[in-house]
Amino acid sequence: MLTPAASHEALVRDFRWDLPVRLNMARQALDTWAESAPDRVAVLDLSHGRDEVSYGRLREMADGLAAELAARGIAPGDRLGVLRSQDAWTLAAHLAAWKLGAISIPLFKLFGRDALVTRLSDAEAKLVVADRDPPEALRAWQGAVLIPEDACLATAPVEAADTGPEDPAIIIYTSGTTGSPKGALHGHRVLTGHLPGVEISHDFLGQSGDVIWTPADWAWIGGLFDVAMPGLALGVPVVAARRPKFTPEDAVNIIREGTVRNVFFPPTALRMLKAAEVAIPGLRSVASGGEPLGAEMLDWGRRAFGLAINEFYGQTECNMVASSCGALFPARPGCIGKPVPGHEVQVIDESGAPASGEGDVAIRRGSASMMLRYWNRPDATAGKFRGDWMLTGDRGTWEEGYLRFLGREDDVITSAGYRIGPSEIEDCLITHPAVAAAGVVGRPDPLRTEIVVAFVVLRDGVAGDESLVRELRDYSKERVARHSYPREITFVPSLPMTVTGKVLRRELRARAMEEEA
């Protein structure tokens, strides 16, 4: 655990990765606690009633499942799909795979047939661990399926495989916002690599009484490694309570029933809470990541939660590399915090040197949360790096030590010689009382190269007409810049989103092109 310091600078200066020669995440997240404090609560499972699962019991679940998997021929290096939502057995399935030296693959229950089969086939998975209600899409896959609830609990401990930090442990597929999804292969060091960022994004997670939850599904790196596994490793009870869809009412009930003190809310969830005018006092920390929130959302967060929302930054390939931390420094609207101790983040130019202004956000090799490589994609792996720097595909700039996110490389709009980040315009639009959500893209224009186009979701009861279009244009001109206001505004009932809550701007760009035609 990080030792709270007087400043962010002191934390960064004094931090060193401490990766042992032998490292297995099942031992790190489970066995150490199960041996020293077996009765300590590991998971508070609210998925089906209320069930407090201790570390000792979770170990019995994982060991029993590991024994069953071994009996079915799962060996070191084999790939194992985990097609479940939030519950204790989901964690046990990953832990069991790691105990055997196998490689787990988190999978989302709402995947369609093609998405599911593509991932399982690409990884050449030998078996899938599912629940009693597997999705219809799983029938299209011809491999073996195991329901762990049918397996017996272990009668004897299963020792974790003798793995090291660089040995493969998990393949996490990108959400596929551009091109086909790629499998980021991570080693057993990935959990260690997440811990500093998770800790500071929750104002030093691991304080007495901490209990953590997220509505983000554990099939994604944000749910599994920003919350679930770090919680286990730090001895912080993890609440499992995934619902069919997120609602503000469910969130309030889960936080109350689970006595939750620490929450990771994706930006979409925060916007829904804000729209419902929900206040949730009593939390110790709220973290968010995926998209910049903007000044309006941060101000609302202080009123709704009584604390500052800590924004963090990363991606499937290398996560939790920058974060805000209200316990150390104030948030800066439009920025996503400062580099997390242990991760060297830089904004570089085409030569790989630090950029004097806007540039490519990159992370230096050596970050413990950085992937080993893309699974079976050597060309894509090579293309991800520029010398010693892993390219995130994002554009950014430094602002007095804070990292300002400008947008994905293909999201930045070039208009009349100006480089325009869509997030700033979106943040402006959602401060208007008529607007619930907004997505901004560029559309080719013969005069300006591109023009700014906005897709706007209005609040209930608001009528979208030409008068409101003019009002929103003027509103943007006054608050952002006269060269970056949206020249076209289209009112839509909803925005296309990834399952992790990010706006699919490529779909909005396609829609903008269709409307022009």
C-alpha cells in the first residue's frame, strides 16, 4: 500500500516498483489474506440477497473450481473464458485460472454471437466458466462450458502456480471502438501495476471502514482491475451487485445496503445521477474514468457527494497511469489529474521527444500495468509503440503539471487551421439547462477542412427547434470559442455508447456524413 505523503511530488519521488521474482495474482489477491485472516469479508454479494463471503470461503470456491478445471484438462498457458457478471464465483473463476497458471478471459454477458465467438476463437479458449443462465450467444461456440455452482468446494488447498511477473495471466479485449477488438495480454504484474492508481483515486484506498463498489461490469478492465481485484488485494470488502441496467435508484439502494464508502462511477452513470438530481452523502471517495467530466460535473459532484470526484486515466493496454487525488491536490476542470507514481506519462511529438504543446499521450515502457503484447497481433503490438513509448492514441497537453485530454487522435477536429478537442464543446453544451448529453464530431468541409457537428440529447419536456439550435450555438460561442462552436446541431433521443460508457464518435461521424448526403 502507498504511504500517504505530504505531496504528489513526494509520492512520485519516493516510489519504486517492488515486483518479486515469483508472483501469482491468486496468491496476491486471495491466498495471503485467506491464510492470515480467513474470516475477513472479501466479497459482499448482493446479487441474490445478501451473502458475506470471507477470504477463507472464497479460497474454497477458487480451489474447488481449480481442481475441477485441472480434472478437465486445463493446464498452464491454456485460455479460459469467464462469462459471468458481478458475483463471488466470477472472482473465483479468475483466481482458479491463475492458480493453475492458465490465462483467463473476461467476457461480457450482453455480447452478441459474433462478438463472443470472435473473442473465444481468437484466444483459442478451451473452456468457458458461465452461470446458470448463459446467454443464447454462447450456443454458437462449440467448446466446453462449466457452471461453477455445480462444482464442489475444495477439500484441500490448491497451491498457486510458480509464476513470475511477466508470465501471462489474462487477456482483456479492447472494446473495439475502432477496428476489430484486440486482446491485450497481461502478466501477473498487472494487479500490482493498478494498485497505486486505485489507491490515490480513492484518496488512499484501504482506510478503516472502506467498502468499494462499481456499477461497471467485471468483464472490463475498469470493473475487474480498478475495483474488484485491487479491493481483494488491499483487504477492502468488494460489493458485487450488478443489475440488468444502471438506475440511480438501484445505486442509492446498493450503497446503503452495502455500507459502501468508495465508488467508481463511469461518466455515464454520473450523468444519470445528475439528471435524476440524486445526492448521496456519506461516501469517502468517488472516482471516475473514461471521459473528462468538465467543470459543471465536478461542481455537481461536490454538491451531490460532499467531496471532489477524482478522475483517472488509462486504457486496456496500460491502465491507471494518471489520476486526480483530492487528498493531495485540487482537481482542475478539463484535466485528468497527474501521473500516478510508478508510471511515466508524457506528451510526445512525432520523433518521440516531449512536445512543446499538443501531442500524443504516451507511457514509457516499465509501467507494471502495461500489457505484454497483443494476443497473436505482432504487427499491432509494434505499431502501438514509438521507441520506448506506448502510444495511447489520445491527444493531450500539459497544463501546470496536469494532463489535459484533448480527445482521441481521430476525434480531434481540424477546422480553419484550428485543432479542436470535442470534449470541451461537449462539456460546455451539457451545462445548458436544456441539454442532457452531447456528442461532438467533425465532418469534412471544403472550406474549413472540417466543421463542428453536435448531436444533442435534450432533457425531458424540452422541445428541440430552430430557436434552441441558435441558442445553443450562441451559448457555445460565448463559453468556448467563436471558432469552435457547433455549426450544425442535431437533436437525438440517445447517443451511441460502448458497453463501457464511452460515446462512439465513429458512429456519430458516420451519421453526420449520411445527413450531409
